[in-house]
Amino acid sequence: MDVKHEMIKVYISGELFHVPEGSTIIMALEYAGFQLKKGIGCREGYCGACATVYREKGDYKLKGGLACQTVVTDGMAIAMIPFVPAEKPIYDLNDLTPDVGTFTQLFPSVFRCVSCNTCTKSCPQDIEVMDYVQALIRGDIAKAADLSFDCIRCGLCALRCPAEIVQYNAGILARRLYGKYLSKNSSELDARLKELDEGKFVKEIEELKKMPDDKLSKKYYSREIKIS
Amino acid sequence: MYPEYMMESIKKVEQTRPHRLELAKKLGKQVFPRMGEQERADILADYHPDYKDDALRELRIGPNKNDKIINEVVDVMESYPRDYPETFDLNKVDIETDVLIIGAGSAGLSAAIEASETDAEILLITKLRLGDSNSMMAQGGIQAADQTDDDPVLHYLDVMGGGHFDNKPELVDALVMDAAPSIKWLEELGVMFDKNEDGSMMVKSGGGTCRNRMHSTRDYTGAGICRVLRDEVYNRPDKIKYIEYTAATELILDDKGQCAGAIIYHLESKQYSVVKAKTVIIATGGFGRLHVRGFETTNHYGATADGLVIGYRAGAKLMFMDSVQYHPTGAVFPEQIVGFLCTEKVRGLGAQPVNKDGELFVYPLEPRDIEASAFIRVCENNLGVTTPSGLKGIWLDSPLIEELSGEGTIEKNLPAMLRQYKRFDIDIRKYPMLVFPTLHYQNGGLEIDANAETTIPGLYVAGEASGGIHGRNRLMGNSQLDIIVFGRRAGRNAASKVKTGIQLGKLSLKHVTDYIKEVEELGIDKKQIAPIILPDYIPDHVKAKQLSSEFQGTLF
Ligand SMILES: Cc1cc2nc3c(=O)[nH]c(=O)nc-3n(C[C@H](O)[C@H](O)[C@H](O)COP(=O)(O)OP(=O)(O)OC[C@H]3O[C@@H](n4cnc5c(N)ncnc54)[C@H](O)[C@@H]3O)c2cc1C
Ligand code: SF4
Ligand code: SF4
Ligand code: FES
């Protein structure tokens, strides 16, 4: 890109670099000469690999954010956190029930939440983290699943939690329990599975597989379109 | 926020909006006529990047010698290995396993889960972390014909038509027939599909589909699936071993020509290990980071075609590597998100593409190659909008969505999109998004059969790295489907093949030695090496001072 940018100062792990204004933290690191091997994944805010803490000039607060989604400011001090050594209980979803008991057993730490809201404030996805933790304490799995839905597992909440809760691991369990046990079955899906088991469609597909391109093309262009 | 001069154009979009809203209310998606067969062929020939004279060139080496394929892919194919076969003592095996899976997107993760249903030993290696992949990034949806008015036969027709009838029929058969069971499998693992009160699936249409068949998990469909698969892998530590931040850099064969493992490279410690495996699954995904024709990409950082390179060197055949999928709607403004995907679901929900004067110019949901070509045509005819950094784009009129379906529709259905733009001060409920085609998907890949196996015994390929399923153009939602369908097939078949009692002979890298000879004969510069592993975005003036950077365009 050939736009002229002002250069600004940033401190990467304490070292001073000059980088173009408007860069995201990832772009700034690359401009400074780092070829990243850790702390980077999708580069678009979906994978949570790029958790970073930073402090802006004149601010006493330590903030957290995604390096691929946060624009650098002049004087910003940056430290990336490519890995959070958090605890993850092992379970077999088939043995679990979608209730509070499961969390008492697998995530006893959840019940130590002191409602300080630090997690919510540190979430780069603007998730009401504390609220989903509280929902779990009440045994409201559906609510926790819903509220935690946009979690990308960046780890920033757990890093700051005074009660040592690993919110995101509890969150995914809630969502999996919801998906498997609490959401209603689709009767259409079940009916289709039955039809497939009975071998329906096999013959028709076999015919299409053998059909010459021109015939298939005619069939394709003349198929009825029913979308909304 | 948009600069003043772009706001001028937005005003025109606002002026035409009421009329377009009326049209949409009356005609649904049919606000502009669909193109017929001839029109499609013409616009592709005139505007699609693949059809430019210099897009392709002849590959001079390996099983697809003399085929014309994408330039940037020829470059990585006609490259030297990172390290020479003599470097490795294959008599000293560092790790031994039954099934080696390379790559941990949803294809690799599904393969691992399915393989772990047997008693085979499984090793999963990936160069970033588990799940850091294209799979995690999909927003729009996953196709499956599970509705009453739909069936796998119609799905089959759509896949073939979208792919211009070049697809391998046996693979399409597998894809559409395994679709509903795959959705069920995912739901049993705890994926939260979007549903109506009564449990029925909320399904939408997508480019090139004749029915509403797109299942979603809000606009985090890829993550909704991939993070569940990853959690399941974490939960099977006794059965699935995994190593992160480690890339496969070469396949190992045995003296009988069977696939027998891989050389892997630990990125931080820069050590190599020799892995001996009875079967190998390549699930390394696509090639967006090759930036074909200089295009920006939607792909994750590790999408560098590594699997193609190592598979090809070992003798596996490529299929359809003459076509690239450009997603019609990549962001071109603001600069920090250039190339990022604006999911097709935005159009699925009713947003219309319009030119700088706010005029409709194409049916919003043509197959991707057609839609992308239409956008390029508008921009080449100076009816697009130019950004401050010189990129061109057309408007995707997102505010229309809420006018059609009510306030809150965007927040509910496109939370990821809304957030993405909000981070950079644009509210897509009020202002349209400026978009242009972006390099999105590798249509072709290593050829497989319906078992996901290649012509090399014991070598399987699943997911975006494979070729044949989608012909020369994939439809939205069929990739998320294929990674599950063929990931599972690969895992199951690779594990059951182990059970048949594979006897591996002497491990060998002779195929690499032979390959090097051919590359040398072509007079290729020694600095040209592959697999790339991770791209290099360090600016040239900095690079010039990094004297230890041995290799061009890749990891050092
Ligand atoms: C932004 C975006 C949106 C999309 N939206 C949709 C959608 O809505 N619907 C749809 O159907 N499809 C969509 N797609 C396409 C689809 O998501 C991908 O094609 C699919 O997920 C590919 O899955 P995969 O497992 O084959 O590869 P990936 O998910 O990319 O995984 C490949 C893995 O292999 C690793 N790897 C690569 N090379 C090596 C190596 N040498 N050694 C070790 N590991 C390696 C990578 O790091 C990565 O973890 C989208 C893609 C993108 C990028
Ligand atoms: S909930 Fe925690 S792990 Fe998830 S995105 Fe927010 S801060 Fe990151
Ligand atoms: S940071 Fe920890 S203790 Fe505080 S509200 Fe969040 S979960 Fe509760
Ligand atoms: S790199 Fe994936 S969220 Fe930033």
C-alpha cells in the first residue's frame, strides 16, 4: 500500500521501534522485523492466538487485546502472551448431564467467583464473561452457552481472574452440553437420516454420476429454485 | 469512519435504497436477473483473474508435468527442499506412531477423533496451535440437504453445476450423502446449530444453491464446529497425542513406495524429528498466503500450500490447480482489515451489491466466480469506489438487512461482522461495507478417491488440501462440509488400514533426492525453497539488514 503514514513509537517487549501509524499490533511487529511463529493464527480476530497486554502512554492501566485487531498508538508498550498455562479438565461428554452438578465436579473453581467483573472488562470480544460464570453457578447452562458464544479462547479473562477461574473452558463445556442435550432435535434431520439408512437416493445419484455433462448441465440449469 | 468523498457515494446508495427495498420485498433475492450459461461463460473469460493470459504456466516437474497451473503454485512446486535428504538419519526414528495427521483444522481434528475410535495410535502435528486454521474462521455456514423440500440429489446437482461439471462424481456422491449424518455427528459432539423453537434447523440459501440448505452457528460457524472438535481432541489424551508449533517439511516413503511418515520441524527450537507412521493424513489446508496475483487473502497465517508441496514431491497427483476461488466480498476499507472476509451470509440476509452510484448490477448470489467477476467488471469500468490507499471496491449495502428484517437482525445474525467493523469505527447497520474479491479458497489440490486416499498407498488427504470434490469452483458451505465428511473418512480409513497389518520396509527420502535433481536441471535459484511454512511480511528495507535471513519469502 502506498499511502504515506506518520511513524510512531512503540515498545515491543521493552524495546523501542518506529512503526507506521494505523498499524495493528501484528503489523507493527512485522514492520519492526519480527517473523512471528507464536501468538498469531488467523490474523482476523477468530482464533484467539494473539492475546496481548499493553499500556498506552500516560495511562496507568494495563489493557488486554487481540494483536491482530488492536491499532497501535504513539508510546504504546506491548507484550504478547502466546500461551496461557490454564487448567483443562478431561471429560467424556457422553457421561455428563447438563446441570450444575457437572460444573461442581469439573469446575469447582467457578463457584469461587467474587463478581469483580474483571473478566468482562478484559474480554476483547465484549462478552459478559462474569454473567456467564454466574449463570453456571445458577445451573443455567443455556444462558451460559448463549452468553459465551462468541468466545475465541484468547485467555485474557483467566489471566486476570483473582479466583483462578478458567472461564473459557467452562464456557465451551456449557455450549457443548447445550448443543448435545438441551437443544431440541430436528425431526427433519432425523427423518432424512432414516431415509438415508434405507438407501433412498442411492439409485438417483448413481444415475447422475453416469450422466454425460450436457445432459447433467440441462438438468442443472432447469432445476427448480426454491429459496428465500 | 469513511472519509468525506466516500460519504458522497454512500449518499447515493442511501438514495436508491428505498427503491431497492421495494424490489426486494416484491422479488426476494431476485432483484436482478441471474446470468444464463453463455453470459456466465463470457464474464468469466473477460474478467475472472484465472482466465488472464499470464495466470497459468506449465509445470515442468513431477506427476503433473506439462499441466498448466497457477503461477504461484508452480513456484513452490519447482523449489528445493528446506533440508537435504542426506541431513537425516532415517535409521534413527524419533517418534513412531500408527497414524500421523498433519494439520489441525477441522479436517485434521475430525480425522483424529474418528481414528481414535479404533485402537490405533495417533499423532497429530500442526504448525500453529490446534484449531488455528481456516476452519476456525468460516462465518457463513455448512451445507446439508436435511430439509423436507430438499434432498441429496438436488445438492449433488448444485455442487456439480457450481463446479462447472468438472468435479469427480464419486467424491460429490460421498459429500452429499454423508452431509446429514455429519450434521448429526457434530451435534452429538455438542455443536450448537442455529435452530427454531421447535428444534428445526434455521437454514439459509447460499450462492449457487437451489434450496435453503446452509446451517450455521451464528456467524461463527467455523469456530462453532472447530472449537468443539478441538475440545474433543483435548479430551482424548490417551488416544490422541499432539504436537503444536511443528510443521511437516517432507513425507517419508518406504522402499516399496508406501507412505511411511514425515520429517517434522519444531519451529522454535529449530530441531527436526523423524516420524515413522504406518499411514499419513495430509490435512494442511489451503494456499491463500501465496497471494496469487498479488491478491489480499482471507486465509489464516499458515495457509501456504505445504501439504501440496510435500505430497507432490512424494508422487501424489494434483487436480484442478488451475483455478483459484476469489471470494467476491473481501473488505477493502479500512486498511487494517483489507482482505478480510465479509461473509456471504451478508448477502444471504439481503444486502445488495451496488456500484458507486448506488445501482444494482448483478444478482446478489451468483456462484462465487461469477459474482467476483461482476465486481471486477464494475471496478474496471470505473464504477467502483477508490480507497485512500488506492484499492477499488463496490458497496455491499448492509443497512438494507435491517430495513428488510427489522432492527437487531445484524446484531443477532452477524455479530462477528458487526464487531469487526466496529473495532475500526464503522457501524454496518448504518453504513454499507466497501468490498472487492479477495483470495479465499484453493479449489483444487491433491487428488483423492472416495476413501480420501491418494495413489500412494497409505497416504490420505482431507480438506482444502485435497482436489476433485468441488471441481473448479466451490460453493459456500460445501467446504465446511467436506472437511468433516472427508476428515472422518480419512481418519477411519487410515486407522483401519493400520489394522490390516501394514509392513513398512526401509524408510527412504529417495523421492526427494530425485526431485532435487530435476529442480537443478531446471536451473532454479537455490534460494527458492518450499514448503514455505509461514509467510514473511517483514518489509524489504528491514529484511536487507537481517543478514542471517537465509531464505527468501519464508521462515528462517
Ligand atoms: C475467512 C474464511 C471464511 C470461510 N467461510 C466458509 C464458510 O462459510 N463455509 C464453508 O464451507 N467454507 C468456508 N471457508 C472455507 C473453509 O473454512 C476451509 O476451506 C476449511 O476450513 C479448510 O479446512 P482444513 O481443515 O482443510 O484446513 P485448515 O482449517 O486451514 O487447517 C489446516 C491446518 O494445517 C496446518 N498446517 C499447514 N501446513 C502445515 C505443515 N506443513 N505442517 C503442520 N501443519 C500444517 C495449518 O496451520 C492449519 O492448522 C472459509 C474460509 C476462510 C478463510
Ligand atoms: S471470554 Fe475470555 S477467553 Fe473468551 S474471548 Fe473473552 S477474554 Fe478471551
Ligand atoms: S474475574 Fe473471576 S472472580 Fe472476577 S467476575 Fe470474572 S470470573 Fe468472577
Ligand atoms: S491472530 Fe487470530 S485472533 Fe488475532
